[in-house]
Amino acid sequence: MSDDEREEKELDLTSPEVVTKYKSAAEIVNKALQLVLSECKPKAKIVDICEKGDAFIREQAGNMYKNVKKKIERGIAFPTCISVNNTVCHFSPLASDETTLEEGDMLKIDMGCHIDGFIAVVAHTHVLHEGPVTGRAADVIAAANTAAEVALRLVRPGRKNKDVTDAIQKVAAAYDCKIVEGVLSHQLKQFVIDGNKVVLSVFSPETRVDDAEFEENEVYAVDIVTSTGDGKPKLLDERQTTIYKRAVDKNYHLKMKASRFIFSEISQNFPIMPFSARALEEKRARLGLVECVNHDLLQAISCSS
């Protein structure tokens, strides 16, 4: 076996060290989720809670592998997002945002951690409400939970991605709900949060993915979103988009000084994983990010409702 082949072989779940890194990332992000949940109270500012989630992941991940010879990258794999009510996902506001939580809000929390590029992501739905949740709110939560359980049982060697898509449609229909279109479940690899193997949430003419079969030792992030509406999300005001990811295969000579400054900062601090614009100097970021996105140097991870 060549060195390249040995290196490739060591990067999947056949390596105990890789399994340990996945488990460590998962342990950190699950603790971060519990911290975020404890902070979700009426009148709390969403940005403050997101900051606490991100800070916890940075601190806990930073405490691992401190005394190793070869530097190991670790930290946030996906910024803390708290999307309220009809906002589907990816709401992670800037520091100047004053949005607060209110009694009765339905929150979708998602976040991610990585150790050496091995990624664990977590998502959870929480209602700011004392006592049991009832009515359509209960239906949609139960639909998402049951669909996720079914999906996890189908992500097995020999099964196909379309098996999952079919099954979760049936589960949602049983609760008189819809699976939200455009949500993708990706294979995860080292430093890759959006791998080539993909599970569609809903078959549609606008979104097509290659047929794929799940194989031994693969890792997937299963993302299920359900709705009591028509399941067709609409992009919110693009100014609500705050999460971006470096497009590593693209190059362009930026014209604006602000754009070059911001892009240099992103390349240095967030070369691969998604990041929140909140981590950048806000005024300069507003100017510079637009040119970076317009020339495909950054992928905007949009907020939709």
C-alpha cells in the first residue's frame, strides 16, 4: 500500500483515532446545545445566545490536543443559529441585531464542532412554553422527530439516498405536514461539511442529486425540517444572510480595499468551515462581503422562511 493509500484509509471510521475525534466533537457540541437551551428565555437577545454557543465550542475544542507536536485544527464547524417560528434555518444575527425571543416562540437551534476537521453537527427544536406543546405545533415537531428516526434507520450500507427521501415524505404526510424543500443531508468527510453524496429532502425539478448508495464507514449529517405550510421556503431579505463559506476552488482579484481586507481575514481564520459575519468587523464586512459573494469567492448560506 502506498503512503497516499494509507493516508486515505486512516481518514475514515476504520481508524480508532478518527472515531475518537468524531466522538469528542459530538460531546462538545451536545454540551453547547444544552448551554444554548438553558439561555433560551423570553426577552433574551438571540445574538447573545449565539455568541455564548460559539464561545463554548471554541473554548472546549481549544482545550483539546493542546500539547501535540503537529498542530490540530479544531473549533466551530457551523456557527450557532437560532431560527424562530417560520424562519427555516441559518439565522445567526450580527452583533447590532436586537431581535429577542418571546413566550411561545418555536426555535430551531443548530450548530457544529470539529476536531481535526472531523465534524459533528447537532440540531434541536425547542418551544418557549411551560407545559406540553399541543395542536399543530406538536404535530410538526412529532413529524420532524419521527422522520429523523426513520432516516437514521435507513442510512445503512446497501440502502440508497432515495430510500430516505421517500420514507420521510410518508412520515410527514401521516402528521398532515410537509418536508421542507431544498434541505440537503450531506456526507461528511475530514474538513468537508457538504460532501458529494447527498440526500434530498423532497424530489423536485429544481433540485437534483445523483443516486447514491450508503457504504460502510461513511458519515452523514441528517437534516430534517418539517412544516405545517406548503414546505416551499422563500429567501428572506439578503441582509439577513450572515453565514458564509469560502469557495476554495475560486479565484478573483478583488477591486475594493475593504473586500481585500475582509477576504484576507476570512482566508486566514476561516479557510474551510462556514463562519458567521459576526466574527468580522461589522462595517467593513458589510462592504467587503458583497464583492466576495458576487465573484463566487464566498458561498452565502442563506436564511429562509
